[in-house]
Amino acid sequence: MPTLNLQHSLLEYIQKLNGSEHSPESWSNWLPAMGCPVEGNDEQVVEVEVFPDRPDLLSHETLARAARSFADGEIVNASMEVESGGLEMTVDPSLKEVRPIVLAAVVRGVNPGDDEDSVEAFIQSLMDHQEKLHLTLGRKRALASIGVHDLEEVKGPFRVVTVPESYSFKPLMMEESMSIKQILQEHPKGIDYAHLMDGLDSYPVILDSNDDILSFPPIINGDHTTVSHSTRDFLIDVTGWDSRSCEACLMLICLALNERGGKVESLKVTSHSGEEIHTPRGDPVQHRVPERLISKILGMQLDQDQITKAIQRMGGSLVETRTVTDGSNKPEKWADCVIGEKEHVVEMPRWRSDIMHPIDIVEDIAIGFGYQNLPDRLSDVHLEAIPLSSSHLHRRIRTSLRSLGIQETQGLTLSNERDQFERVRWSPDGGVAKISNPISVEHTILRQNILPSLLVLLSSNRHHELPQRVYELSDVVRDSTNRPRVAWACAEVGGGFASAKGVVQAVLRDLGAGIDEVTLEAANGGPWIPGRGARILHEGTKIGSFGEVSPQVLNEFGLRSPVNGGELDVAALSRIAPDPIL
């Protein structure tokens, strides 16, 4: 979850601009009530943890706006005033397959601060806000990316086109021009986000009327549009693949600048399909919430005045409470508006991208009303639970292994090629799910087998006394599909192949599938000692393998004691194990 470091000096200046008198030092008292835990607080900074479902709180300005309604009780308009601007942006049809969603806005007359230090803090805060939105709503720029430019340095109208990799311009933080290809291979941002351009023959750029490059989204801006201490008018562009994420990113940057006195202007954007739209839209979004849903979830009946105040604290407004005339005759879902029942029409800001369903409005009502004010009672909502068909089989396997004195463990799904394949002498079975940006050489893939994880576990506990007998029933990933498997490993003296076979026989017996229903054949390769390992087959389908682990494999994991074990495909087991419930 992203963390926001709120500088007292910035908060005080923003509050002075919008007339709020709330003291930054007291924010730690009400921020947790709004769902933002305070990690630290001193004379200079309040460190706040912002949950992923509230990207509208990721900047000083937007959080200060939320404070005016939530903490100060001020009625804040759920809309943002957007004036019609005269600038235009045209998107080339080639963007349809490259980066199809393009939005833009202009904000004029922003007040960044009274002195050089304040302006510098504002610029840093703006860049931090941009990167936090990239990380959250933008999913590391894959769904949406933002460009913020000094409007005085560019000239409209603007064009969004595609260019070849040989096209050159001077990117941000560089002294000389670079080609698109060089940027992707040598520029720090190009190296970080080059994977977003994989498979492209042409690349998106935003040009002004002088054919100067404003931006190469989602990688880097042009150097000449850099925001400086003298910047007061801003051009914001947002491009990507997800319309919700792109609209929310544009709105939140505009909202932050609007809180500093900026006037938001729309641009006429002609999309790749030829459709003309004006962005951004400042009007709120209406939501219909059945009163029945509020009472069921919160466990109490709230009157209209309580709902109005709760919604206002969250930055919205209750438009009206009315009897449903255009809904269903019988509720099939909790959030259905049923004819004849009462519903509340609520307006929430368009930048609240986290509100996707009436239940999200109910959550906001609960936060605005105060969780501490809700009744202290158990839920009277009764939901019939139906177990998954696989859960019976998993329970029986676990019961069988526990009865043999084998202890259940739960390991990581992440592993690495060396543990999964090289050390245990297994080859990949189907496609391997690799981590595109691993943070550790130990965690580079999603595991295909469980046994290597158990050997790592035994290795970590080799200083403890024997016997050590462990198992795990969990999912592995093969060909991008989750597949349940069970494995066990027993570090003990006097075990060997006979002990591993005994575990297999016991599990098959407890599942109602005798050993006679399967075929055992010698296992060639893998972690087993030659002649002391076996494969389990049923009608030609491999169920798994077991045996005594080879000393060479044990040495790879730093183990000195004998180990026997095995691994079974649970889906294959289910085909020969009758369900006793049926």
C-alpha cells in the first residue's frame, strides 16, 4: 500500500488557500477514522498509509479537500468546475492498436507557493502524486500514464501519432536527443518501462503545432515541457488502455491543481475513431442505493438526516429519497431497487473511481456515520454455505496424512528455476509462469512442484532433531493454470522406499481407491535413487511419483539425513477416489 508523507508546511499553505483552519498536528486523530492509518507523526511530517481503494487521497491537496468535509464538516461540492477551453487534440487512427485512450486538460493560474522553498516542495509533491497514481490506478503505467507539462512552452493544437523507433527527440533528464530505440535501451525510464512497448513496430508520441514532442507515453516527457518554478499554467495528458483509470488519473491531477487556485479547462479530443469528446468532465456521478441494503449491512435504520450528513462527510451529497418506480418487482440481488421500496439517490465525485457498486456507497455511509456509532450486535445475515466439491477430497487427503504423523505446512507459491528443476532433476511440465520484475533471485517463477519447497524447509530445520515429517497440499501453476497437488517429505533414519510406498498405500486406502487400481513402474530420473523411485499410473495417466531421495539431490539442499517422499496430482487422484458424500 502506498504511503503519503504529509509535510506540515504544505498542508498549512493549502489550507490557507482554501480557507480551512484545521490544524495538521491533529490530523492523526481523525485520519484513522477515514480509513487512513497514521504510521508516524512529528513536528514536520505526518506519515499516512493510504489504502488502494482510495487513490483520491494520494496528494496533499486532495487529502486536504477530504479533510474539509470529513473533519471540518464543510459541505464540499461533489463536482469540479470545468470551463470550456479553446485547445484541441487529435488522435491518429494508428493509436487504436498502440495506446487507444487519450485524454487531456488544461489548468491555468495555479498558486504553487510564496517562496522558492514552497514552490520546490509543490513541484516535488506534484511529481510524487503523479508516480503514486502510476503505481495504483495506472498499474505501473500499464493501464494509464500521466504527462504534466508547462503550457507556456507548447503551442496547440496537439496531435497524437505513432512514429518509428528511429524518431529522435530530447527526453527529460538528458542533454542530447535520443531515438525511441535508444530511450528504451539506455534511458532509466525507458529501461524500466520498455516491456510496455513489447511487440510494437511504431510508438506513440504527442506533438504540438510546431511538431515538438511533448511526450512519449508511457515512457518519458520531452525535456522542453518540464515544470519549473515559473510554471503557473499546466497541460495534462493521460493515455492508456483502461478508460476508468485514465479518467480518474486526469481528474485527480486536475483536482490537486484546482485546490491551489487553478482554473480547469477542457480540451476537445478527437479520438482514433473520429469521435469528439471534451475532457475532463467535472459533473458528479449518481448512484441509486436501496434503503433495504443500508439497513441490512449496517444493522440499523438510518434516517434521511443521518445519511445526508454521512455522505457529505465523504464529499458527496444526497440528492433525494424516493419510492422506487422503475426497478424490479422482486429482488434477485441485495442491491436491486424494488418497485414500491425506498431508495436514496446519491451524487459522488467523478474522481471517486473506487465507487463501482451501491455497496461502496454503503461503506462510505458507514465511515461517514462512524463505525464506533454502529450497534454492537452480531450480524443477522444468514448465508447458506455450500462446500466446493474439491474440499471433501482435500479434507480426506489431509486427514490421511495427519493420521500417519505427518505435519502440514504452507509454503510460498514463489520459487526459482534452480530449486524447481535443476536441483531435483525434473524438467518443466508445460509453460512456466515467470515473474517479469522479480525482487529476489529466490523468487523468479511460480512453482510447478511442491516437493522442492519441502526440501528447502527441511534444509532450514536440519539443526533440529529427527524425525521431521511434513506435507503440503496446495496449488502449483502450470501453463498459467492453478493445479492442486500434494507432496510429503520425511527426514528420518530407517525410512527409505518402503516408507514412501506405505504413505501412498495409506492415502489410496483412505480415499477408497486401493493400490490394485494403479500401476507402479520404475521412475527414470527425477530426485529419486535409481531403483528406489516409482511412478504411479492409472490407465496410462500419471498420478505422481514417490521414493527415496538421492544423496546428490540431498547434497544440493544441504541435507545429510535420509529423506523419502513423493508428490501426487490431486486432480488425477479425484478420478479414482469415490466421493463418500454421494
